[in-house]
Amino acid sequence: MDTDLTAAYARCQELHRHHGRTYYLATRLLPAWKRRHVHALYGFTRYADEIVDRTEDLPPAERAARLDAWGSRFVAGLHGEPVDDPLLPAVLHTIAVFDLDRTDFASFLRSMAMDLTVLSYPTYDDLLDYMEGSAAVIGTMMLPILGSSDPVAAREPARQLGFAFQLTNFIRDVAEDLDRGRTYLPDEDLAKFNVTPEDLRAAQATGRSTDRIRDLIEYEVTRAQAHYAAAAPGVTLLAPASQACMRTAYALYGGILDEVAAQDYDVFVQRAVVPQRRRLSVAAKALLARTGTPVVVPGPALT
């Protein structure tokens, strides 16, 4: 690889190491030649997210213009034009190596643009439309890199794992999203449990959830677990060298839900994280598991 391409992959890896610790740990279990491509996809998604979420001091129109300009550079690169960007050369190289579906990247950028204007979602179907671009397509982007004995059968589980991971993040990060003026818990779910956005903000201010909010979060945890269950068959369909990685990611993200349950579904008392000792134990067990070993599907969380 030339110097610029090597530097671009290194930049993507640094973004991944710094911002995606759980997923980064899992990728250490991949063959070395695959890791850089996973880092490239993470770098692409993280950089777009940074434009949207780390520039709150700028007017929405300027943030939208920055995202559009970056997306235009990306599209130009897809058409073979030179790109002056610290990480896009790695992304474009990965797309070319695996002939990744360009429409997945367009869908992702569409969802990122939604974050600039959409502050809440009336129904879960509305949220799924957003997550189709922000999460499901990441699963289908990853699938060719991970490899599969049956890519057609593995596609839907890959999408479901994207949904599961992102819903886990939404559950864990309710307070952080409120700081950005957003609520990813559907309005219809809040109404189901007689919770208002004002109730969420009050709980954030006090650092304690009400019983109704805890019931709402438990409901969302159960919903996320259903996506994990739908994703589980896909892990054993992956190439043998990729199974330990995804078994680890599956267990660690699912473990965040265990931590939420251990806090009695109070996502405001502290941010739920999987302890380092457990993270390392999960990775070691995944590495030692036989190829084809099914993952443990998260069940109804215990209080």
C-alpha cells in the first residue's frame, strides 16, 4: 500500500481504538489481514457521527453542509476521483477489495442526516427506518469481510445484530442523547408506560429513575433481546476465523443489557459498562470455543 493509504488505515484504527473499545477488543480476535478493513468501516461510521454529534456549537445548516461535503468527497472517490481526506482512502480501498454494496453507505449517510433534524420517533417502525441505515446496513457491510458459508442465510441475522447493538446503545445512552436534545425511545413506548420526555429529563437531573421509567427500560431491554435472538444463528454461519470475534462482540454488547438489569433498569444512576475482567474473560472463552458453537442468546433479564 502507498503511504497515504497506510496512514488512512492507521487513522481508522486509532478512531476505533479510542471510541469503540468493546468492538475493538472483539476485532483483535480476527486474522490481522481482516482487521484493517473492519477499522476502515468503523472509521467511516465514526467520522460521520462526529460531524453530526461533536459540532453542536455550529448551526444545524452548517453541520448539514459539512456532512454533505464529506459525503460528496466520498461519492467522488467511489467514481475514481482523488480524495483529499485522512481516512476515506482506506474506506474506498475496503469497498473495492470486497465489492461492498454502495447503497448501504448511502443509507448510512441518510440516517446520519436525519440526526440533524429528527429529535424523536413516534413509533418503533419509525425508529427501525432510521436504524435500517444507521445499524442494519453495518451488518451487511461487515458480512463480506467476515466471510460466510452461506451469505444469503447470514444476511438477515447480520442486519438483526446491527439492530440489537444499536438498541443496546440507545438504552445505555438515554442521558447522553437527552443532552443532544434527542430521544430514541419511541414516543408510543413512552406513552405505554406513562412517561414523558420531561420525566426523563427530571430523572437525568436527579440521577434516579422512577418506577415507570424503569419499566419502560425493561421493556426496551426485552425488545433488544429479541433482536439478539434473531441474530444468533448468523454467528455459526460466519467463516471459522471470524466466529470468535463476533461471538465476543455478541456477548459483550449483550452484557451491557445485563449491567442495565443489575442497576434495576435505572440508566440514570450510572452508565452501564461491562467490567474489564468480564470483557477479557468473554474474549478468552470465545477464542477457545469450537467453530460452530452457538452463542448464548440473552434471555429475559433478571432483576
